[in-house]
Amino acid sequence: MTNEELLKDVVLKAFAALGVTLTDTDIVIERSRDTAHGDFATNAAMKFCKKVGMNPRDLANKLIENMHCDSLEKVEIAGPGFINFFMKKDALAGIIAKVLEAGDNYGHLPAKGKKIDVEYVSANPTGDLHLGHTRCAAIGDAIAKILMAAGYDVTREYYVNDCGNQVEHLGHSLRARYHAEFGEPLDLADDDYHGEDLIAIAKQIKELYGDKYLVDSEESHDFFIRFGIDTELNKIKKDLADFRVEFDKYTYESDIRKGGTIEKTIKDLSQYVYVDNGATYLATSKFVDDKDRPIIKSDGTYTYFMPDICYHYDKMSRGYDHLIDVLGADHHGYIGRMKSALMMKGYPEDVLEAEFVQVVRVYKDGQEVKMSKRTGKAIAHRELVADVGVDAVRFMFVERAASSHLDFNYNLAMEQSSANPVYYAQYAHARCCSLLSLGSDIPLDEKGSQLKEAQEMALLKTIGDFPTVIEVAAKERAPYKVAAYIHALGEKIHEFYAACRIIDRDNLPLTSSRLALIKAAEITMKNALSILGVSAPEKM
């Protein structure tokens, strides 16, 4: 139990003694900014004074009279009715033993018994990943990791769009490049794929199969599509794996379309289906969409919306309690129609949520960089990660809320100084490891019995905040809150190091307590960085 949970319980019992029943979500415990005002505070007296029929300060006094907790040094009333809690030093230091016992699991919360599917990236397998995909990957993967740490059963999913016009264009473009390898004129339409990556794939086909597919046929048509998809998808998988992004499940649109699934789904939704001017529509405006949406074009082909509906039904059939789609900012209109389609099957509106990820701009030497010097085209995911490293990209791509535009500072990402947030945090971890190595022969005082300095107390409280940060970040789908916590933890570690002599062999009891605190800080920092997919080096 964290100190915040402990204090919530104390406040709830004090209200219960006054005949008022509340839940833990009703009570907010906050860290005090100024230690002169205590370690923690609550506004509960002001929040519920009308319910009790008392003025806030009188209610605060009554609550304090009914507060019983051995971990509290004292409790005071401030201002119009804030209640300030002063913890005993040994109560704050108690977090050390909890962290050391939990180890890699510190910050992980009890299982919640709920299954969540998080779909992210899902880039079409028709070319390389761009920086929009990179940010979706960093944010989506961090959300999944945060939810897992918060106790949810999470599936990380990638949806492969291997059907439709874009796939036909891929097949035609690859066929044209293959024919060009045999000296034929390059036959590419304006809306085909002109990327040079297809040249390498065409060369590979020629090497493997010779001239086998020069004669156009249904077999060669299907071959070029499938070979192109498989090759491009394997490149995407490798790029994402190198970025420390893994998926539990890949679902293919082609599989969703098999077995008459779409036709059966349309029949099941018949009460919401109608035809207008030769096209077939779904009456999504009867739910939460702003207008009805076509599902079959006038030429008889399905719109992309229809297989997407079947895909989301498929996800729900797997027993998930909740679905999260991490999408680019240009998909805002998508979510209302998909929520409506799910509601048609009886699912609640909030069973699906979307995290919309805004665009990325890269700045170098104060100037926006839009084009790669290597390719003359937009900067690709692979290029940026190779230049500045996985850690910098993963951390700095989640530092801001997904809904905020991101200006990525190339120079800052390469800088080895406290101004670089990744370097700052990793250096704090490496500093902890160095101290633990220097004092490896000194037993750790897990009770932290000698700790009393302000910097020690501040670090203890920050370490103790970690489970609460995970809980809040999971609830709000907010990796940036974990990034902010990492910066705050690094700051407290550096301040502690600067103010206190950690290893003093003339005072082993104090050294033992301080090394135990350093060990708890090291574990917490490593666990927090891991949530964002960032490494925790032991030396720098």
C-alpha cells in the first residue's frame, strides 16, 4: 500500500465515523509542493462540506478527530479547509523495502481482470514507415506497457491491410519493376508506387524465379501482390522490432474477408442497411455518427469501412472488455462511425476509444527538416532511428500528449547534457549503479533508518509516487505522464547526490541507509524507463 492509498483509507474511515460513505475515487491525495505544509494534502473537507452540512474548517476538524494512523506525525488544517498530512520519517522510508522486494515488478498493480486490445501502427505494407508511424508506434506501445503494468490483460495488435486498391497498385508497380529488370520500358501510372525500394524487390524476384512471371496471368498478378506484401511487411516488422516494438497478434484483412464474413455481417445489420443511387449505406447517424456511411460502392466493391467493421466485431468476439485504436490525427471522422457500428451489435458506445496522434516535425540547427539528404524524400522512420538512436526517439516521441503536435529537436536528441531529457534520466540511473558498485561491500539498510535530510525525503516520496503515476497514466492513456515522472525522479536523484555524501566509510549506518535509497531509486528509474521502451544503462 502506498502512502497515498494509506491516507485515502484514513480519510474514508474518518468520513465513515461521521456517517458518510464515500469511495476511494472520491478522495484525492496530493503531494504537497512545500514541505512546510506537510508531505501530502487533501481537499476532501471542502469537497464534501455541503453533503455533511458543515463549513469546511469545522468538517476538517471533525475528520482529524477521527483520524488514526501510526504513520502520521501530525495533521493540520490550512486555508479554507485543506488537510495537510505530515508523515513520520520511517513511514516514508518504508517504501525502500517494498521496492527492493518487488524489484522489476515495482510499480506493477494487481490484476484488474479486464482484457484490452490495443491496435497501433497498422501501416499499409506498401512501403517504408514514416515518422507518423514512428510516433504511433512509440505511443501505442507505451500505452500497452502502461496498461499491462496497471494490471490489465493486454493484446498488442497490428492490422494488415492486404486488400484493396493500394495493394493492387503495389502488385502492378512491382510487376512493372520486374519487367524493367528484363529491359522492358517502365510502365508506372501516376497513382502507382514509384519508391526505389521496389527495384530491390524486383531484383530479388528475378534472382529467385528468373523470367517465370514475365507472362501476365492471374497467377502472376496474385504472385506480385503477395510477394510485395510479404516483403514490405517483413521490413516493417524488422524496423519495429529494432525500435523495440513487438506485437502479440497480426490480423490480415484478407482473412477477415474469407468465408462470406462480410456478406453475413451485412445481413445481420439489415435493419440499418439501405440503398441510395446504387450504393449501399449503413445508417450510422442513428447512433453517434454525423451522417450515414457507404459500405458498398455503386460498382459493387466494398468500401474500406465494411471490412473494418467485421474486424472490430472479430476483436470483440475474442472476449475483450475494451478496444483502443491508436490512429493518425486524420482519422477523427472514423471513430464515430465505428462506434456506431459496434452499437448496432449491442456494444456500449465507450467500448471503443481512439488515441489520435498528431504529426511530427523535425528541426535541426533551428530549421525544419522535411527531406532526407540521403533519399531526397521525406525522412523515414528507419533513418531517424539510425541517426539519433532508439532511446532518444522513443522517449522524446512520447514526451508530449498524443493530441499535441511534436517538434523533434534533432540537435537536442544528440546532445549529452542535462538539457537532453533522455540523457538526464539515463545518467541518473548510471550514477545510481556506479554508487552501488562502489559500495557493493556495504549491507543495505532496507528500513532507511538514518534518513532525515530534505533531499532524502523528497526522493523517497518521488519513488513512492510511481504506482500512482502508473494508475493515472493508464486511466488517461498518457505516456507523457510517465515521461514527466522520469524527469522528476532523475531530478531528485541528482539533487540527493549533490546534497548528501552517499558513501562515507566513517559512518557506515548512514551509508547503508543511503545506499538502500539509491538502490530503490535505481530500480524505480529502470522500471519507469522500461515502460517507455527506453534502456537503463549502468555506465555512461
